Amino acid sequence: MRHKPARESMSVRSEALRYWRSIHAKYSLLNDFNRQRRSAAAKKMRQRSKERNRLSIFSVVFFVAVFLIILLTEVFFIDDRHNSILISEKRPDEFDAIADIPDYVIDDRKLVEIDSYRRQELSVKNIHDNSLIRKDVYNSRLKARVSGKLIKAMRATEKFNWKFLKSPEISYFSANSSSSDAHWMPVINHRHKFFVYSAFYDNRKGRIIRIIGATLTKKSERVWCKYWYSNSSTLILGGAVKIIRENWNLKYSACFVACPLSIYRNGKQPIPPPESVSVLTSPGGNATNKLTVINNLDVDVNKTKNSFAVCVKPLHFDYNYINQIIEFIELNRIIGVEHFTLYNHTIGPEVGCILESYVKEGIVTILPWKLNLESQKEIRTEGLFSALNDCMYRYMYRYKYILMIDLDEYIVPHSNLTLPELITFLNARADVRKIGAISFQNSFFYLQWPDDPSSAGLPALVTQRKTRRRQRFHPHKQRSKYIAVSPFVVEAGNHFVWEFLPQHGTLNVPSEVAFLHHYRICEFGGDDCVRNPRTTDTSMVRYRDQLVTAFTSKVESLSQSCHLPPLNTAAAAAVSPQLWPISGV
């Protein structure tokens, strides 16, 4: 009886031990299950990661393969539509039509065709020594054979119906047809619209004929250049289209067409500039345009040393603000401008009469501008970039400094009185050899702001009435305008130059030296702009006496012949629709 409690104690401990062992066994099984589950989940994640890696590698390989297919297609099949033209074989490095121009991509295969594809010799005079350059079509590596299929295609070209042409008649040009300049003419193309306007001889980065045109912004057709010489000889070479970069991603854009002035026969040989040129989309097509080639290289450089000209984008919407056009011309003449070029899309009768008087004086040139593309829907603002570049090339070498401004803008010196004085001031402080353009910051003189009290009783002259301007200047390249320095600009834009000759660039002028006076209403509509911080700028008062005298004299001389309304007081602006509405709030 004495050992009974000990036995009972041992029995309790045994029961407890068995109980905990059973609990441990249960939890061990649970832990094993959780361990297996975690292991399976980790294995599944590793498998998914491998699948993603394989998918990524497959995607990369797929896109690389697609890119290579596109590249091979571009290289080997881009000219399938010309499969009826058999061009003789030549090495890829045999043709470099426009020398060191990096911004043009020239097709490596070039074609020379003489007088409607008859095999004969072309003899043209070398302008340097009057020697004859003879191109034997039999022996030349640029020889082309024409199959019967191509001849049929040539005849079929005449039957193309260009539905988007307003005029049902299309003119075809031959050796006996006269060429024209500054006139939009079509390039027959059954895929899209294509127009050309003017042609210039450009020898700055390799010898080319540079044509101003308008075409499809993306994937424009291949082109050919047909040269017309005074001895009735013709020559056809492959050309290149370069889209002018500022196009707002619209369907059509201003463009350059580069036509080379070199061919290969026993090495690279130059050819003389032609009298005129046509742009074709097929070497067997008929010429529906014929542009006179303008050559400004014979201009006396000494006469253009410090000369100034203004280029203005096309005038449209029946532009007829007589006070604005007279003030613009007369004030710029006071500042130092000698010549003005404007493009006539649509001009009202009074402004047309005024401009004709300036044309007779040799101060203004008006060029027609009837581009058959819808403004702001198909192309930017009546194709203004074609106009700006045409104007720049038209007066290259003839004027040293070319102002690219609008009718409501003035480049005004603040450290000097005139533009020639400003240029002298800047040249003394910068490396003249590197200046390709001179940029000026923009400041708005909003028309909603009140008139200057001192302008009461003056004619309707915006530069004298609006002396309050926005305090903040826009940075360069934003709303800025510039003076192009000839002949260093290759591609002109609206607010800045896109491309210069090598070793040239833009000189950014500080606002305290000179800046752009821009007279307009609020740029985003409404009257919110009047809340912007403003300051008073009376710099234009310096020109008041000269401007009022010139303005009044011009109005009086044309008042009867051009039927001008009263312009002697500012109050006239409120009663005449022909006046620019510049009344303040």
C-alpha cells in the first residue's frame, strides 16, 4: 500500500507523455503538409518564371525577325513598281549625286534618258570652258532599256484622272513649251497629291537643283528630274524628296526635291545646270510641270553686304487691312529694310491696289500662291513653310539678312536705332563667321490693353497706340522670330532655323538689346491675357514722326486711286471694315 501513489504518479506521467506524443505526431504531419505545400508553390513559381523568360525571349526574337523582314523588303523590293525598267548593273559606291549632303537619301540606281528614250548622244555645253560633255547612251553604265510594257505605261499615264484637281485640264510640257517660276504645278501621281513651285541652283553642299514643293508627309513617291537645255537636249536623273520638318503631322507637308548635277561615266562627272527642270514620278511619264531654274550666284556680293529683306507667309482670308500693311512696310523701311516679298493667296481690293503701288516702286514683290491643298486640314496654313523657304532661296546672295516675320510683328532694336546699326553692334560681340541666323525673343503687345494717351489724334498706327507689353519674354525657339543670314541657312522654319551649313548656328540676342514686338489679341481667345503682368514700352515712339509722315503721305497719294477710307485719325478704325481693329478696352 505504501508504493501505490508512486505507481499512480508514473501512470499519470505515462498518460501525459503519450498524449503529448500524439499531439506532436499530429503537428508533425501538419508541418510536413505545410512544407510540401510551400515547396510545391515555390516550384510552381519557378516554373512560371521560366515560362515568362522563355516568352520574353520569344517576343524579342519575333520582333527582331519582323524588323529584319521589313528591312529586307525595303532593300530588295522597294522598286518593284518600276520592274519594267531594266537598268544596267553597277557597283553601289558608284553614285554620290549630291556629294556630302547627309539629309538626303538618294536611291543608288540612277537613270539617264535622252530624248524620249531613243539611243543617241547628248551634247551639252560646259559653262566653264564651253567644251562639250558627251554622254553615249550605248556605253554608259546609266543606260536604260525600255520594254514594250513601259511604253504602254507611258501612254496610259495620260489617262490618269486626278480627281482632286479643281481644273479638269492638265498641261503637258515639251522642249518647245515655256517654263515658269513661282507657280504651283502638279506632278502626276495616281497615289497622292504632289505639287512643285520653284527651282534653284544650289552649290553649297554639293551641286544640286533644289525644288520647293508640297507632297505627302509620309511615304511619298520616288521622283525623277528631267533637265531641259537650251539646245533642246534633255536628261533624266533620279531625284530625292526631303520633307520639311515643321508640318504638325498633317497629311501633306512642304518639301524639297533634290536633283543631282553629277553622273557617272568613268568616274564622277559634273553636268551643267539646266535652263529648266520637271519633276516626274516615272522616267517614262509626261511632264506636267516645267520650272525655270533660278541661279543667284552671279550677284555682286559687295552690293548685298548689309542689305535687308522681309519674307511674309501667304496672305489669305481676303486680307484687306490697309492701315496694317502700310504701317508694316513704312516702319520696316525706316528701321532699315529694303525689300518685301509677299505671297498672294487671297488679297482684298484695297490692299491689292496699295501693294501694286509698292511693286511699281520696286519695294515689294508679290508672288501668286494657289496651292490646291486644304489649309489646316491637309497642310499647315496655306503651306507657309514652302513660302518661307522659297523666299529664302529666292533672295539668297541678293540680300544678306532676311527677316522671317508676320505682318503683326516687328524686330525692334533697343540698344540701337536701325537694323544695320544692330548688326554692327552684334558682329562686334560675336564670331561673325559662325552666325547663320539671329534670333529675337517674343513679347506680346495685347490689343485689348488700353491705348497710350499720347497717341490720341494720331492715325490708326498700332505701334504708336499700344505701348503696354507682357512683362515676361518667351524663350528662344518659342514664339521667337529670326533674321536668316545668307547663304548659311539650309532649311528655314517659322520660329527658328532647322538646318544650317556646317560650322554655323543661331545667335540668341538678349532682350535688352533687341526683341520681337508682337501686336495681337489674346493668343488663346477671350480676354484672360490682360491679367498678365505688364510693363510700359515706349521704344516705338522714337520712330513716330517719321512713321506718321510716311503713312500720311502714302495714304494721301493713294486715297483716290485705291478708294481708301479716311485714315487721318484713330477714330476711323471704328467705322471702316478695311482697317485693322486695334481699339483698346
